Amino acid sequence: MSRRCELTGKGPMSGNNVSHANNKTRRRFLPNLQDVSLMSEALGASFKLRISSAALRTVDHRGGFDAFLAKAKDDELSSKALKIKKDIAKAQVAAA
């Protein structure tokens, strides 16, 4: 399983461990990924995704899962999230 957020595309970064003697060794900074279930109001279903904690706060800030996906860029989303986004768009067009 890749260490990448399915909604924001956030992945590992690299940097240095710096000791007290100023020795530098390479390290990885991993994103804080969580397995969560997000509910879609348009589809009436929940979806299990692996997203970062920052993405979860952004979903709440934008007004829910449907609103987040409506504003999200397609190139940042995983294939699973992109399919959910298209299904939500179809359901909203059918409801209108």
C-alpha cells in the first residue's frame, strides 16, 4: 500500500536527521495517513479511504465529502476518489 493521501496526493518527503554533533543522515517524513469512512450525501453511501489528517480537516472545512470532491483537482485524486467524484456529479445532475 502506497503512503499517499487519496484526496490530496500528499506523499513522503525527505530530509535530514541532525545530531547534536551536527552529523546529517537522510530520513523520510511520512504523512499522517488514517483509514476513514466518508459519507456521500448525494449517493447515500459511505466510502473507505486512506487520507491524511490535514485532508480530513479540509473535508470538514469545505462542508463535507461531496463539496470537497467538487472543488478538488482531478490530478491530485486517486483513481478510486476520481470514480467517486464522477458518480457524485452524475447523481447531482439526475437529482436536478
